[in-house]
Amino acid sequence: MEKARTLMEMTNPEAEKILEETGLAIIPLGSVEQHGAHLPMGTDYYAAESFARRVAAITGGLLVDFCPFGVTPLHMGFGGTVSLRSETMIHLLRDVVGSLHSHGARKIVFLNWHERNLPAMEIAAEDAQNAHEGLRILIVHAHFIAKNLYGREVGLTHGGELEVLPVLADRPELAHLELATDASPMDHGAKSDAARRDPAVYYIPRDVRDMYESGWYGVIEDTSPERVAEVMRGVSQEAARRIQAYFGLG
């Protein structure tokens, strides 16, 4: 499947041409946090960028590099995790979006693969739309698209199959599946996990270990090249379809 280059990999004339022709910019968002001994700390950002490269190729939008860090205090008990304050992410997004708007971007996508980024993303999107004439921002949760399409058996877990596959797609040397031997029992934290994702009444956990002692949970069943290609293609196409429908592209 075709993959787009990022803004940092382009020349100025190339970036200007995309913005002039489409007015569309896509910003991947993730985090840097533990994903067990088998996946890199940057899994969430790598996943967001991998899907964003494919979505940008389909939609023709400008793929804009963003900082890899996200809002993830619940993983701070594990060394190496870096968490932004929500207000820091809001300011970063405001500045990036403002720069893009000044160069002609009127349609911006936050393509996200980390759940706790959402509150900051929503505030930043609302502020930016109110501040910049003609700007529209769409938030796309690629991880929920993956769950809806492919998570029936394996679920959307932390460090499980649906997070392994994007790493295998573009950075296979960073995945060490032989070390995925200490997954926490899924039933141990299932009640707490469900409660924090209930749209009606929910809470914010302080530490992921309160739910899953090893920090990660899930099953890893099919990591074949065919499965990797299927999930990368399916999630990217569905994300692109929704972006095109919202902005009236195509």
C-alpha cells in the first residue's frame, strides 16, 4: 500500500503544492510509554504515523510531523515514559495548526492512537477553529477504527495484537514478540477498564498497574504478513473514507 512522505522529508515547493491543491493537513498523535518488553516505547506514535502515511497517500493531504509525546500520566510508573501536561499539548497543537492555517490549510485531521490525548485535542481543535477563519478540524481515532474492524476476537488492548501489527508494518526490527510472555490476565482489570471507558459514567485511573500489573495485556495470535497488510489497508482506507466524506473530498 502506498505511503506518503512527511513534511520533514519534503522540500518547500512540494509542501506548498500539496497545501495549494488540497488545503488538507494530517497530524499524527500518539505517546511515548511502556508497552511491555516486546514493543517499543514509541508504539502509539509509530502506529499513528504509519496509518497517517497511508491515509495521506489516499487523500492527498500533507502529512505533518508532530512530537511523539502525549498525555499519559497513568504510565509514569514505568521508567522511560514521557507525559505531557494537557495544556502543553494544547499549546503545541495551537501553534502547529496556526502555522498550517497561515500557509493555506483549511482542513486539518488529528489522527490519533492514544486515548488520553482526547481532552487536549478537543480543546485545541475548538480553540483553533474559533481563532482561524474557515478552519475545520476532524479528530480521527485510528485505534477505535482498528478495534471496530478487527478487534472482535483480540480486542483493543495495551500491547496486544492490534498494537503489534502497525509496528511490524513499518518498524519490524523494533518488535520482539519472543519477549511477550508476561501479559497481565485480561479479567483482572476488565471491570476497571470497562468503567473508565463507559461514556455515561467513568473515572480516570492513576496508574495502569492498578488494572494490569505487568503494564500490558492482550493476546497476540496472528502477526503474519497477510494479517499486517490486511489491517493496515483496512484501517487506512476506512479512516480516509471518513475524512473524505466529512470534508467533501473525492
